[in-house]
Amino acid sequence: MRLLPLLSLVAIIAGTPRLAAAQQHKEYFTEAEIDAIRDAQEIKLRIPVLFDLADRRLFFLGIKEKTEKQIEEDRKIREKRQKEAQKVAKAGGPKPAEPVDPDAYLADFTKSELLRGYVEALDEAMNNIDDAYERKFDVRESLEDLEKYTRDTLPLFDKYQSKSGTEQAALLDARDKTQEALNGAREAMGTVPKTEKKSKK
């Protein structure tokens, strides 16, 4: 029996769950995002990456607001890209463009697709937790993170006004998936014991 039986549809065999299957339907992640997921091999690294991808979509839609820390990280990314462009220009390359918003690429997706991408990120997170549990890895911290993330995010969908039937359907799916993940995380936390913290000597 899987840890999150209602949430898990695909087991991970090597690498990232559902990404191969995703090639057969509309892809809601970019190649760079898929690479970022693959690069985060450990469960404790991968879950934050997936939450970040989910958050980027909610920020872009205006469902969620960035924290001061996230705004500062975006500023650093813009500065880094600008410095790299200036180095290229000094070496005889093209003149550097204006600083680009790190999330500007999300404009290539419709609002419905952004919501579907959020759902896919949650699916990935849940499948990864299931797989790690089956492999006997410690998933308690990841479950706690999933519970907190979904608990904090769920009420935000009530304020969002969709503008089409397609967008409304995607919004309902996003809300339902968040509730499902929250319920599953809470149920699983009753099964998975709290991680014992090693005492410092």
C-alpha cells in the first residue's frame, strides 16, 4: 500500500515521475524547469524545487504574493544576468538588453495552463514523497512541508476570479488537488513517525 494512495498514480523508476508521460500530453513545465527537477535528486532538495515552480505560477497569476526574501532573490538573478550580458558586450557581443523578469517566460502559458502547471507540480511532489517512502527514505520533513504549503495555499484560490470556463475548470482542479494533497499529507503524517533529532554532544 502506498503512503498517499489517493494521490499516487505513477511510481518513479529512474529520475523524475510523470515527466516521460508528460511528453504525450500538453507540457506545463519548460525544459529548464524539468532540468531543475532532475538536478534535485534528493527528496529534501526536490520538494522545494517543485513548490518553487508551483509558486511561480501562483505569483504570475496574482493568486499569491512574493515574500521580501523572494523579491530579493529575483533582484539578484536580474543583476547576475545583467552582469553576464555586459561581459558579453565588452567582449564584442551584442549590447545587453534591459534586465528581464525571471518569471517572464510564464507569459508563454495561458492562465489555465499555469493552473495546470501548479497541479502538475503538486502531483510531482506527492509522487516523489511516495517513491521516497517506498524506498525507505525519511519523508517526515517533506510531508510536513507539503502539509504547510497546501494549508497556506488553499484559501488563496477563493479570492481568484477566473475569466473563462476553461480557466474556471483549471481553478477548481487546482483547489481540489490542493485539498487532496493536504488531506493526504495529514493522513500520512499519522503513519510516518516524527524524525528524531540527533542530540548535540
